[in-house]
Amino acid sequence: MPITRSVRTGVLTIHGVLALGLGLAFFYLSATMTNMFFEVFAVVVAIVLAAAALILAAITDWFAALGTDMKNVHRIMCYLLAGVAFTLAGVFLGYYPAVYMQWLLAFTAVHALVFGIASFVSAFNPGHDRHQRQAMGVLGTISILFPGQ
């Protein structure tokens, strides 16, 4: 049981940090769009950052599947399928950025909402110390506020 809880905590922490970093990068890029050259550069950087964050989230999920007990087959399948979904979204974004940008924004909003709620649920489970609860609470709040923007 402790291994599963630490895997869940690690996955939620990495996903939260990736979402926070990506959001801050998008905020910075939107602030630097002062003329056409910087706007084109910012859009390219935003697409590359989004694809990289999706692929990093997929790698995190795959390592979480490797760290999960074989008794929890449904968790392993969930982590593997989430990793495949993140990878496909990152690859499709790289090949077809204009078509999938709207899908990416919707997928990112749903992902942030789901993982924000999951971090709150995980934070209130017994077995976490105060610092882990605070970190998951902060990242959960930021993730839940992101889709509302």
C-alpha cells in the first residue's frame, strides 16, 4: 500500500509541476508577443513546450505503471492508457498544430481539472505528512483554477 501511495503522490506532483511550468511559460510567451516576429516565435515555442509536457507526462505515467504492484492491474492499465493518450496528443500536436490546438486546450483543461481533484482526494487520505498535503493542496488549487481561465 505505501508503494502505491508514493507512486500516486509522485505522479500527481510531477503532473502538477509540469502544468504549472507550462502555464507560466504560456503566460510569459503571451506577455512577449509585441510584434509579428515575436508572436510567431512564441506560438512555435508554445507548441513545442506543450508537446514536450505531454510526452513528459506520458513518461511519468509509464514509470508509475512500472512502480505499481502487479495486484493492481486496473491502476497499471490506467497509467499505461493515460501515457498513450498523452503521447498521441503530443505527437498529433507536433504534426498538425492548427487542427489539434483547440483539442489540446480542451484536453489540457480536462486534465488539469481531473488531476486537481485527484490531488485534493489524495491529500486528504491518511498517511501523508503536512508538507505533502500542503504541496498537493497548492498544486491541486492551481490545477483546478487553470480550466476556469
